[in-house]
Amino acid sequence: MRMSKEASESAADIFEGFVVENLDLQRGQKSFTPEVYADVLRAWCKHAPAGLEQLRALAGEISDAVKLREYVIAAHGFKGSCCGICADDIGKLAEALEHAGREGNLAFIEENNASLIEKASALHSALAEFFAARTADKGAKSKASSPDPALLAEVLTACKQFKSSVMEDALQKLESFEYESGGDLVSWLRDQIDNLEYDAIQERLGEMLGT
């Protein structure tokens, strides 16, 4: 599907004037489209705090062999999530901490874990503030009695066919309304899509729509 000139210009303006440390915005927008990259960053913002809290907690217990292995797994996962959003410097630090854990270099973890958390937390705060401002700029949502069944069916069909862009499109249309009832379903769908829980979506929407 080709984007109109107006839509293309709007997408290109998403990050205009936004500068943030430790994130390669230009490469991110080339790797994805600006709109998809924005969604990727929103998902990272949602899940990063839990990952950082896990790294913070485990770093204090790495003298225990089991906790050290858990730390290595957590650092590996956080490295992947940071590199996935083009926050490579933070990802490289997480990778160095992962390797230190594998080698039993506890001193390196003790000296550098706080730096990882500080840098990633600063990035998270900057992105959260950026997206909060964009949401405020959009103003109040239109009201609807309940989510449109046709859009829910689009989400279900796209989910079955693993067409993530179509699914995201339909969900964004659903999210553009404030509902008298059923708003919790739309929020639930966002959580499932962000976490790639497609089976749960198919089960719930299939029962609801009778398909």
C-alpha cells in the first residue's frame, strides 16, 4: 500500500527536532519506517523498566552462581532489546556485562552495572517524555460506544496471517477512540500485540466474533 504525500510527510515529521543521547534515530528510521520505529520505541519504553529492575536486583546477588546465570540471561536480553532500537552504545555495554558474567568477572559487573542502568534510564525518560508530549498534542479522542467489530475482525484476520503491519494499522484505528465500554479490550490487544501473544488474540477475538 502506497502512502499519500501528506501521510508520508507526516511520518517523516515524527522525530523532527527531537534529539536524544545514546540512540541513533536516523538509522532507526532507515531500518524501519518512522511510524513503525515509533511503535518499536514505544514497546521498548513499556518493557525496559522491568528489564532494568531485574538487572539492578540481580547485580546485588551475583556472588550466588544461580543468580549470576540469571544476570547473564537478563543482560543478554537487554542487549538485544537495545540493539533492536539502535541504542548500540547501551547494547554494547550490556553485552560487555553479559560476557563478564559468563567469565565470572564480578568486579566488572559491580563497576559497570550502575552505568548501564543510568544510561538506559535516561533514554527511557527522554522517550517517555517525547511520546507523552505527542499524545497531549493530539488532543481528546473521539468517543464511541464500543470497539468496531469490523476493525476487531481485521485484527483477528491479520493475526492469523501474521501480517503485523495490517494488525497494527487496525489497532491504531481502534485506539483513536474513547469507548463507553470495551476500552479494556483495546488495551488488552495492545499488550498482546506488543508481547507477540498472537494465540491469545486469536482465542479471545475468535470466541467474541464467533469465527
